[in-house]
Amino acid sequence: MRAIITLCNHDNGRFAVQTDRGFCVLQLRGDHDIDEGDVLEGDFSRPGIELFKNLTQVEELQAEVLEPQVTPFTADRMVKQG
């Protein structure tokens, strides 16, 4: 499944993506450079640590899916407040 990064908080490593099923909140694992607008590919459907492909920056990154389906408001709150 593909998703677009819609919001990043570089201070706490959390970010939100939008898939065809809605919004997901993730926690970055490791030191990776991500930006809003990047396209990721991977499994966003269930909580847990996954390996994703950043198709925009042509690299792999590890992130934990914290919430697989949330509203845009909840995603914004979770990313910003951490």
C-alpha cells in the first residue's frame, strides 16, 4: 500500500501518512530524513514495527505504526504532541 506523508514532527520522530483508507500515525525508528510529501510503500494496516520504502528518497526506513486508522484531527494532535 502507498501513502503520502502529510505531517512530520522532527523533534519527536512522529509523522502522519494518508493512505486510501485514511490517516495513520507512525513513530520513526532510527535516523532517517523524511519530509511532508514523501511517498512511502508498506503495510500501514496494523500496529507494530514495519520496514517501509521511501519511494521519493529511494531508501528504506523502519517505523512503528502507532495508530492505523485515525481522523485527520487525531493524527495532527498525536504527531504534534507526541
